[in-house]
Amino acid sequence: MRLVTLVVGAALLLGAEAVRADTLIETFDGGPALDGILSPGVDGAWTVTIDGVARLANDQEANAIKFYKIDKLRGGASPEGAAVAVDVSGDFANKNSGAGLLYRYDDATRSYLAFVVGAERWTLYQRGPDGMRPRLGATLPPSNETSRRLRIQPEDDKLVLEIDDKPVANVQIADMPGTGVGIVAISTGQFDFDNLAIVPKGP
């Protein structure tokens, strides 16, 4: 288990204004991770390794979607309204391949948002009664880094989506249920996750 309570370093991961004593950061130094939710091994079409990063690899099923979600934080806090961020890199095998953040997962309806990056584009997917569909997307901003830092920051009734600390979109979410957050991988490729940070909503 590598989900730890950290304040030092949180400013680099989520922004100085977001630092709280109950900020949670998963560094994927070894498995299992995410308080036991994510373990090394084979999980359906996916092979999971955890050694400095969490690596999800799938070379079999182009339509596969895999996520690992957190429904409750330490101390019993809900992730509803939390700010979340993660570093993502990898080998995106096709135009649909992507990896990033799961947000507002609802057990009853199996609805959620998936904010992911691929080889050249970022996409916000929304799953609802009509299935999974892209809600927003655009070409990735330029970068000299091999990884991208994705962040979802709630503000009132909207979400601010950021890549590498730069806003790329605002999304209205007033009509969406769900509180679960986590990581998600889509389609074939090899996807690396690191420094998952969750800051619970303030009082």
C-alpha cells in the first residue's frame, strides 16, 4: 500500500492553493496500490505492474476500458468535489488509445467522466444511459516532456480541465451523479500512471 497522506510536495502536484492536510498522493512505489484496489497481475485483457509507476498494458482488446476507482478516502471522507491529478505517459497504440482520470463514477448508473490523453489529442468522455461518447477534445498542447499531468479542479457547478498546469476546458456537471474518482485506460497500448493526487473538497 502506497497511498499516503502528504503535504510536502503537494504544491507541486496540485497547486499551492490546493494543499490540505488530508491531501492523498499515490506514488506507485510498489503493489498493491490505491489501498489494495490495484494489484500487480493479469486483470482481464490487462496486465498490471507497479514499480515506480502503475503500468496498465493491453495488446488484445481494442474496445477494452479499465478503471480503478476510490469511493472513500482515509478517515471516511468522500471524494465528491475533490480535485484530482495524475501524471500519464505511455505507448498509445491507436487513435482511440488513452489514459487519465476517472471522475464522478456512479455505481447505480455506471456513469462517469474520463479525462484522457492519447498520442496527439486529449478527450473528455462521458458515459451515460446512451453509452460512452466523447464530450470534448482537442489537439494536445506542445510539450518537451514524455509525460503529461492531467488535473480536474471543481469550481462551483463546473470542472476546470488542465494539462501541464494549463486550463484546456471548462465543463458543466450539475446534472451528473457520482462521487468515485481514480484512473482509467482505454483501448490497446501501454499506459503509465504516477503521482495520483486527491484533495478532498474543503468545508
